[in-house]
Amino acid sequence: MNKGLRDIAQADLSQLQSFSRIKMIAVDLDGTISGSAVLEVWENIIWLIKRLNYGRNKTGLIIATGRTLTGAKPAIRLLYHTRDLPIILYNGSVVINNNTYEVLYRKTIPNLVLTEIAALSDLFAVNVFAYYYVGKEKDLFDTLDRLEYVLGFGRDRSLATEFNQMPIIWEFDASYLVNAPSAILIDIRNIIPGDKERILERLAAMPEISVTSSGFAYIEIRPAGSNKAEALRFVADTLKLSAIDFAAIGDNDNDVEMLSWVGTGIAVSNGTDSAISAAKYVCSHNVASGVIEVLRLIKQSKRYHDE
């Protein structure tokens, strides 16, 4: 494990050379970039990304988040300076075009499985949220004129919006759904002790899904075989790149596959044990300051090896 990437003098020549060859950086949002609201930090990140887009040895940035498009849009507007790069959403089960928002890649959870998971809302007194990205396609929700939707199941229907600030559609019979969700969240913030383990045990018996986490508030459910690494593999194939051309920066369990797959996996200093174990490098700093640390190292190494 290599720690302390801030000072270029701490890295040997071979390490610098590998950083200079990075062509694309995949960056997680929650806990990694969005962990800081300090304007100066954001300005530094934006400036570094713009600088990395210049010169003969450019490096682009791809957001790889568990969030929805609605939740990621503020960061997308700030960070995307190359219009044709894709965006990875829903923990890797959806990839969209940044310019048109059209679906490039999508995996879904069967509605029969959603019905089983929705039933847990009554059994354990929790709210369940099912997420649909339909883009500009014809779908069951055409009259709502949105790109994505969230359905809510549970007894506590006082919430008008969820954490991405998306309006929740309550009282919808899942058995009538035509489209299938690409992600499901179970809100466990007010769960009874021991019930989280009971829910996870039931979910483990469903082969159509996989479970991950980016914090303590939700159990995050993806289609089986869906994660940020698989989405990034699709992006790499589309851009005619390989894993060695990518770096990834993350902090949590939902970043583990991505950090393992890329040539240069980097965890911020406050990452989970799983994220740090999967990463090749660990930053000296946490959240957005750790991202600045890595971007500076890449910029310096490219300048050094381009001379």
C-alpha cells in the first residue's frame, strides 16, 4: 500500500510514469467529492480538471456515482468539460450520454423481485424506493415527462422527495409495472436493531440482485452482475481504452469493484476498510481534498514525463 501521494518527491520514477499515462479518471461523488461544500476546494478541482484536458496527453473525468441523474446534476454541471464523455449512475447499472442523456447501457431488476423487496417494507416497517431511468424512451410514465422516477413503498409516506430531491410516487401497484428498476434502496435509518441483518439474509436468497453500501442510511440493491467496474468496462470498450488507462477515486464499499478493476485505484484517507484494501494507493487527505491531491499528482507527473 502506498500512502502520501501529495508530495511528488515521495513517489519514485516508475510511479510517476504510471500516473502520467492515465487517460481517464473515474470519480465517485458521495463521500469523495460531495463531502466538501467549501467553494475554494471545488474551484481547485475544476481548475485541475480543465488543465488536465489540455495538451497532447489529455486526461478526462467520468463521474461514477450511486446517485440518480437528478442527484448528480449539480456536480455534472461543474465537472464535465468534455461533452461527449458518459456518466455512470445508479452504482453502475445505468450509463448515459452527457449531452443527450440517452441510455448507453442499462441493467435492471425483475419486477417480480421488486415485488418481493417491496413486501419487506411492511414486514420490517421500512421505506423501499425503486429507481427507473427511462431517458427519452416510451414508457409507463410518459405523462410525467421525466427522464427518471422513484416509486415508494412503505407505511411512512410523509416524504415528498428522497435524498436526490426526486419526487416520490407512492401507492403504485408494482405488479402492474411495465418497466423494471435499475436500483432499489431500503431506508434503514430508523430500523430496529437486528432487522438489518434479517433483511440482508432475505436479500442474499435472491440471485437476481447484489447488495452494496455507500453509507449507513440505506441498503443499496443493484441488478446481479452490475457494479461500477462493469459500467466502466463498458465505457472503456466504447472509448477504445483498457483498464490500465484508467484511474479511479472512491471511498466506500460501492467503489470496491471499480477500484480493483482500474489500473490505478485510489482511496481517500477516510475510506472504508474494503475500499482501502481494494485500492493501490491511499491519499493523505479525505473527501474532496484527496481528489485534489490525486489530480495534482497526475498533472505534475504528466508535465514531468512530457518534457
